[in-house]
Amino acid sequence: MRNKERHPSTLCVQGKHTLKSGPAVVPIAQTSTFVFENQQQMLDSVQGKSGEHVYTRWSNPTTKSVEEKISALEGTEDTHVLASGMAAISSAVMGHVKGGERILSSDSIYGGTVQLFNKILPQNGIQVDYVDTDQLVDRLTDSSDAYKLCFFETPTNPTLKIIDIKKVVDAARATGTISMIDSTFGSPINQRPHMLGIDLVMHSATKYLGGHSDIIAGTISGSNEMMANVRSAAKLLGGTMDPFASFLLDRGIKTLSVRMERHNFNAKYLAEKLEKDSRIRKVHYPGLSSHQHYDVARKQMDGFGGMLSIELESDLAGTSKFVDSLDLFLNAVSLGGVESLASIPALTTHYGIDEKVLREMDIAESTVRLSVGIEEPSDLLQDLLSALDDTV
């Protein structure tokens, strides 16, 4: 194995380097500060000459270990782990975009990101322009170098649209634009955008990377040059990852590959069954041959993920009753854990967003987002069918 690239499942467990001695599990460095023998040693560390840790807001050995593992999975030179996905996005954006510059974003993105782009960035002189996912590449190509950064998700939250990553990369490079993707729904098991040329890859590590609904975390991965700006901004913005949470994230990643295999299978199984049910207007899942971007998804993904959305033949009251009638699908936000969750985006992740914007994102009051867990798929299907029987 010395001269052979390791597969993702092996990287999840052991990273790039096999342990030769010491603890089998990464120790938790639960400390805020680090001690030096003398001032010269401390100065060398502060200046970045020695690589030693100084202060956990800057870096920590437990966190560094999981950062190296994620970099191995993503195929990047560096990764920074932060206290949340929003901390990761804000640190990356503020590290690379300054007042007076503009960002181009696809319109179908996480509601929290929309709020950041609409409320916080304008206060710092940064303008964000939105464009339909299918028009992102053309808009970027015709931008005449107007944008400092292009931001997008694929698959998108919550309607599972797919954007051709390689086409975004080519358009961004041609216009001198930094490309940044939220790859949370895909996970590094199903897609590795940096290997297709994306500059910055972001994850809400709260989701699939952690996998057990017990931590809040975010990651940004990229080249050393790109990440230097991210780390500088993150150090000042203060979205620091706690060492114990870093330990839990590393533990979660060890089973990421096997979990994603089950997530992928279960979600595809449910999507295929639900697509045939007349009480459901539409099923959004990139693994269905009927999906408008199926060919693109098949080209750039190794699996189609554990997320799907359905549109019921119902109004908001009926949709709410459907979700409330579910038993195995827990009534909760978030996603990517081993347990199955159901939520109504218009009432949760995208609550408060203008109705016109929601329509442009193809989010209706009858849209239900399902985070499919690793339970027995036939049990999950029966739960959904029983709730449909009760409400639709």
C-alpha cells in the first residue's frame, strides 16, 4: 500500500498515514493555551516558523488531526475546521472578498447562507447577485470579470438541483473568479469537487461528516494559498472548533463511507417508490432517471446522497399534518445523521425568505425535505405511506 493511493473508505478510518505507535485514537487536547520553554520558542510559533500550537483559537492538535483527514478525503492541501458551517462560509468569504467587490451565487442555497448574503455582507460593502442554477455558468461566462467569488451548492438545498461542477470551474478560471461550493449534501464520499478544480470546498460538518446529530461544525478545504486567507479571517472572526467536538468529528468520519453507502441506498429506494405514488406531485432526487440533471449527477457523483424532497398534492395545512403524522421520520431540522428526519423548508430552513424568492428556488408550501437515515428502508417507506394515508 506504500505506493498506492488509498480509497476513501480507508482514508475515513486512517487518513493518509498509518499509525506506528502511540494511542490508537487521537487524544483530546482540551486546552485553551500551550506552554513554551522560552520567549524565542513562543515567537517562532507565533510567526509560524515552528508549526507549534500557541492558542486553540488559532489551532489545536486534535483539530489539526481531523483537518488532515478531511484534506486527504477532499484531495486538498489544507482544511480548516470551524465551529459551524456558517462560520466556515463567513470566514471563507470574508477572507477573500472585500468591500466594493461582488459575489455571484446560485439562487438555490441554504436559507442561512441567504441571510448572511442579504443581511451581513451588504453592511460590509459586498454585493451578492443571484442567478438561476441553470444559468449560473452562462452568467459567470458573460460577467466580464465582475465577480470576485462564485458560490453555489450541488446538490442544492432543498430541491436537489445539480450544477455541472466542471463547467463552473472552467467559467470561473476564464474570468479570474474564485469558485466555492457548499458540498454538504454530496459528502466527500459521493463527490470531490476540488479534484474537478473547485478552489474552496465547504461542508456543514454537522451533517454527514459528523453523522450522529451531536456536534455543530464546519469545514473549508483548498490550496495552501487559498486557505491562508481563510485561516487569517477565521482567527479574527473567532468561530473556533472545540477540541472535544473535533474528536467527535474524527470519530464520525471513521464510519462515513459505510454510512453513506446505506444513506445512498435508502434514499434511492424511497425516491423510486414514492415517484409512483399519485398523492405526490413530484420527487426531487438526482438518482432518478427522470431528474432533469440526472446525466450530470451520474457524471460527477459516485452516489446520489441521502437527501430527497417531495411535493405533496396538498396545501400547507395538509403538508404539516403529513409531517406530524410521521413516526420513524423525526420532526426536526438538520440532516445527515443516522436517524431519518423530516421538515418543511418554508417553515424551517427557509423561513422568513420572501415568497417570490422561494418560488424562484422551486420551494412550495407543500415541499417536504427528507433526510433519509440508515434504518431499514421498508420500515421508512411504510412510515411515509401511512402518513400519506392519514393526510393526503
